[in-house]
Amino acid sequence: MISKSAILYFIAFILATHLAFGQKKNYQIDAVAFYNLENLFDPADDPNKDDEEFTPDGSNHYTEKIYRRKLHNLATVLSQIAIDKVPDGPAFFGVSEIENEKVLQDLIQEPELKDRKLRIVHFESPDLRGIDVGFLYNPKFFKVLNAMPIKVDISRNGSNEFTRDVLYVEGLLNGDTVHVMVNHWPSRLGGESASMWKRKLAASVCKNKADSILKQRPGAKIIIMGDLNDDPISPSVAQVIGAQEKDKAMKSGHFFNPWIAYYKKGIGTLGYNDSWNLFDQIILSNGFIKPEKETWQFYIAEIFNRPFMKTQSGQYAGYPHRSFSNGNWIDGYSDHFPTYVYLIKEISQPNSNQSIMEKP
């Protein structure tokens, strides 16, 4: 015969087990994004930059009216990224193909973005066309600790060829230190194979910086994002950076590339010659995929490619609806789709500045 005390103990055990396994976990969720803004120039002629085609008298007849419309279109896209899970949008954006800091200042003052009070990190690059990369962040969620440009030297045999710097930003993402490198690697001008060495060199700049960080702080959270002008399987990405699928990226020193799966399915961020490329990537150090409590972890990667951003008909139907076609303004957005990544971490005490979700 079972004693009364044994029955009570058993009931208590069942209740405790139920509470332990039934207790809901809360996760803070945030997002980070990258967007190639496709030649975001202002209409003023800068004598130190190759910007003549983006002036009123240039080949694109780039007026103040077109510039303002371009800003509005880009702000419309940026304002909608990730808001289904994070109402205030990403904590930060990496951007490329911008002429100067002024265009970013004008962009964040657009009505769609103004209330977020975004701030800017920008340095002038030596690129011959005069385009740079930049960093926009919401101070509500991200605090900059350090920022600097890192030179990518592609001059050879006395050539005067220059490209965009890598923009390095160290900061606190809701209290946790992350290291971000914003990139726009050299194009495939002259052919993919012939120009490959330039992108491998740019990749090595990122890898060397990442290695120096990881040497001092093993497990550091590092994000390499940008228009890499290469796909996830290209040597610059897969070999030099060492960006792999999740199971392979678990090894120490490796990086995780969530875009490999997209690329294998034929999904991309820009179209060319009836095929897709996935140049716009956000790559994460493996600290983002190792199971740790109360620290940022990778959740989901997505391409923001809503119908309004796509060409609706003709030869390029389904491709990104770009700004110009044969020198004519076509009221588009960019020739690239933006990419973004959701990050989550388990929390015990939510606060009002956090977007919260239950266990995914």
C-alpha cells in the first residue's frame, strides 16, 4: 500500500516538472540589415569626384526633384525592413553606393525615417567614382564605441586604381559588444576571373581584422556585411573569409553564411543575364551560432523583396526596380534587394525598449 506522503511527493513532482517544462521563455529580438542604395548622389557637381552623370547637365539629367524622389523611395524601403518582428526596424543598417555624408543626412530626414532619429558613421573613401559605404544606426538600440576606415589597396605595378575602404564599427547592441565591417568589394569589371584577386584581397582585409579581434576575444560577435560582388560560393567568401553553412561553421575561427541555402535555391539579390546573383550578404562569426544563454544568437536571414520593389513587366520582370534605364529616371529604388538578419537572445527581465518574442 502506497503511503499518503508518497502520493503527495509524487503529485508535487508532477507539478514541478510541468511548471519547469511549461514555463515560457522570453527572447529579445533585433535585426541588422544591409542595402546597396544604387548611386545615391546629390545633384551638385563635386570637382573631386566622378559624379558628372548625376548632375542636372549630366547624362542622367539628375535634378533636385529626381534626387528628392530617390531619397523618398529608398526611405520607403528602409522604413519597412524587419518591422513585422521589430516595430522600430533594424538596430543598424550598412549601406553602399553613397556619394557623401550629406546624402545620408538627407536620407534619415525623410518622413519615413525621421522619427527614428538615426545617426551616421561615414568616412570618405578613395574610390575613383567617389562612392562610399556608410553605417546608419538607431541610438535607442546601438551605441558606437569605435569606428574607423580600413584601406583596401588594389594598386599594382604603379596603377592608380582605388576602391572603397572597409568601414569598421565596434559598438553595443543593446548592451552586448559587436564588431561590424561594412563592405563594397571591387566589381567584376573586366571579367569575374580576371578581377577575382581584388575581391580576395578585400576579403583578406576583413579576415585579418576579424582574426585580430578573435585573438584578443575568442567568441567575439563579428558581422561582415556588404555588396561583395561575389556569391556565397565564390573563393573570396567561402575560402578567404571561410564562410560556411552552419554545421561547418561551428568549428573555431569559421564564419556562418546563411545565404548559401538561398543561393543553392536560385534566390538572389540582383538579376543579370536571366540569372540571379546573391552579392548582398551578412556573414556572422560562429559566436552567433554557438548555444549560449543571454547572448545574441542567429535566428533568421531574409531578403527584403516586396512586390513594389520589383520590375512589373517586360524582359526584367521580377528583377529589382532600379532608378534609371538608359539614362532615364524610372522612379525606382535600387538594382539590389536588401538583406537582413534577425538576432535573438534569452532574457529574464524585459524592458520597454526591447522587442520581445516567446520561444521560437
